Amino acid sequence: MNRNEIVATPTAIEAASQFVSIGYQQIDAELARYEAETAALKQRMDALAERREGMRQQACNQALPEIVERMTTHGITLEQVRAAFAAAKPAVTVIHKYWNPETKETHSGRGTLPGWLIGKTGKGRMGDPRYLNPDWIAKEDAKDAAMKEAKAAKAAAKSKSRSSGGSGAVEAPASNVADAASNDAPMDGHAPSISSSGAEMTAENVAALDVTRGGSDAATNAIASNLS
């Protein structure tokens, strides 16, 4: 007999069965414990809900006499109260996603589905297109168009900001050059004087200064004489 061969002896089979049985028992015990805890939690929640409803009813009973007294004092009728409630709570039109094309019945697609809608729903615009409410489709189309318009406006504003920033960067050096030229221009047609204690200037500096300032030959000669 091969060493690696496992022989299923009656003892081994019985031990495996006991192991499986113990595993099932542990799972069943754990499930029973969870069920008991769930039942206890539900009982506690029901008790809290009942207590809350009792407190609300007590508060209503205390407030009603004062409300009736105020209504009587000011001559307020029930019709006026109903009208005030209607004005305070404007009707909100709810457009359901699905509809029955035959009966025109609508449904949101959430919760328990009616028989005519089972197997017809899907995420987004998926599902049977015949059962998509046309009003819901129109609302979604308007929403998508508004989002695209907002994105386009944002992109246009960003592009405009970038283009204006680029033009400002190009124009800045030109203005700086103009300012520098105006600062270097001779005043009253006289060339600036250079003292012997100033910075040393070469012939090349003089020539460059003459070209930059567009000075006359007289101004250049004056500078040369000061250097000598």
C-alpha cells in the first residue's frame, strides 16, 4: 500500500462526521443568538417608537387648547387655516421615472414594483424604453443640456483668462522699454554730464549710447571731451 494513500476506515469516517456535525451546531447556535439579539433590538425599537408617539400626542393635547383659544379670539376659521397650510406647503410636482404606456400609471422604480413594471427597469436610461416616462426623459434632457452649457461656459472663461494673461505678458516688456527710453532721453537737448569720478566709459560705450539715445554729433563730442 502506498504511504500517501488515505484509507477511509470506519473510525476516520465517524470522526469526520462528528467534525461536520460540530461545525453545523456551532453555526446554528450563532444564528440563534443573532436572531435573539435581533428580536430584542426590534422590541426595544418598538417600545421607543411607542414612547415617542405618546410624548407627541401629549404635546398636541397641551397645545390644542391654546390654539383653539387664539382662533376664537381672532375669529380664525378652519377654512382660513386650511388655506394657510396650502400656501405654506406649495405642491411639488414629482415626475416618476416609469409609466405604463397603456394605463398612464407612473412609478418611481423604487420599493415594491407593480406587475407591469417587473423586468422593465434599469440603471439610468437602461431598461425597456417603452416604460420610461416621457416627462422624466424631458427633465433629464434639460438637466444634461444645462450641465453641458455650464461646462462650456466654464471652459470659455478659462480660455479667455489664459489668453488675456498671455497678451499682458507680451505687452509688458514693450512698455518697460518705452519707460527706459524716456528716462534715458536727454533733457532740454543737453547731453548728460559725466564727472571724472563716475564710472569709466570706453569708446564702445559712447558709440552705444549715441545709437541708443539717437543723440547728435554735438552730444557725442561733448561726452568725448569730458572723458579726455
